[in-house]
Amino acid sequence: MNGSSEYFYDPIQPELLYQHRVTTYKLETIYHRHNAYEIYLFLRGNVHFYVENRCYHMERGDLLVMSPQEMHRAFILDETEYERITINLKKTYLHQLSTPSTNLSSCFDYRPKGKGNMIHLDEDRLQQLLQWTEQIEELRASDAYGTDIKLNAATAQLLIMLNVWFHNNSFVPHDIMPELVRNTMEYIEEHITQDITLGKLAEEFYMNSTSISRQFKKHTGLTLRSYILGRRIELAKFHLSEGMSITDTCFQSGFSDYANFIRSFTKLVGISPGKYIKKRKDTFRSAVSSSSNS
């Protein structure tokens, strides 16, 4: 398929990244994902928020959690001030804060991808959450003795609260994703290892291929080609993590050309498939060593 290949992997460097931002101009981001979990609290603005194949019009108190595998984007509809708080947490950091009986990543991991991401907080619960986020913000700006321990404790407390809220959640958000875009995403997921072309999509949905392409780009910020490529790379990472060889991973992830697979993987992941395997093994050994020493 033709089209430019946007880079939509946004790596997070620190173990804990806290941001409280206000945007005063119209902003459109493309679908992206991180190498960390994300907590997103919406405070004000006129915004559509996309997670996987769903889209929500945000209201004050809407709270989302996203795993590293979940693509998402914010689309600001006008120049109304857009205020939000985001907290990104590396998997290793959550592992350190968790215990055998309290898995703090539960609300991120133990649900279907793209589902169960959102709850809505009334003003009382919102203020309760803001007290913890303000404390985290203050602690991150301090270098006083014991600040690191206090920061870990505050973050753990916030995560405990979020997990309780999500585990007892009955809120059903209103999904406004256009049916064509949702169906296109579902088709791509079901046929990701096969040859996917605009012609096949046009036949599947009885629509002009140009209309499909334009609607998809409008609502995702990505071309169909770059979206499919990203999905195939995610599948390749899964296969490599499960011990599959690089050659088999190439063809089991929908790539027909080995050199193109190596080049694409390295560009989107930041390291080659071989180095990715080594890094996963080193991380596993380190985790096993830490567990045995504790």
C-alpha cells in the first residue's frame, strides 16, 4: 500500500514521568503508544480522545488508563484551553512497587485491549485524586531527604486507589468512533498476517478506496500503510518474546520480505530484532535475580 510511514512510537525515558499541561491552541496528534503505562486525567477543554478503535468526547473527571500496547491520541476540536494530567510509569517501576498479593498493574493489563480504559469521577473522587497528583508533583520537585521513598509511597497509594475504582467500575462511556474506521481496524486485526490492500478494503466495505483512506487518516492521524506496519511490528515483538526465531517471526507477522522486516522493526522499535531478543532476556534475568535476592 502507498503512503508515508509516520513514526508513532513515543518512548518514555524516566521510570515515572508526571506532566500537568495546559494547551491553548488547536492540537492534533497521531495515534501513538509508549513503552510505559499511562494514566490520563482530563480536566477541561473540547477534546476527542481515541483509544484503539474507540473514540470518546471528554468531560471533566474522565480518567483513562492505557497499557504500552494500546494506541491512543487526543484531538483538540478548537482553541479552548485543554488541561490534563498524564502519568507514565515503566513496567519495571510498577513491578518494584507491587507485591505478590497486590499487582498495581492490574487495571492496565487484565482487560481486553481497547476496552475498560475509562471511568468517570464525580467531583469528590476527582478532588481526592488531585490531592495525590499534587503531592506527586511537589515531591518530584524536591530533593529533600527521604523524598524518593515518599514519592514511591504516594505513587503506590494513587495506584491502589485507581485499581479499586477500575475493579468496581460500571461506567459505560459513549463511543463515537465512525463505524467505517472501527470496521477497518477490526479487518486489519483479523487479516494482519495476510496481504492487505486498499482494493481489498474497498471490496470488503463496498466503498471507494479513497474515501476509506481519507476517513482513516482523519480519525487516526495515520495512513493505512503506517497503521498496518505498526500492528505487524507489535505482533513481531510478541512472537520474539515468545521465543520464535527472527525468520519465522518475519513471515508470521505479515512481512513477505526479510530485509524490509529488519529495517522496519529497527526503525519503529529503536533496536534490531536480535538486540530486542537480547534485551528481553537480560531484563528477565535481572527480574529473576531481584526476586531471588529479596
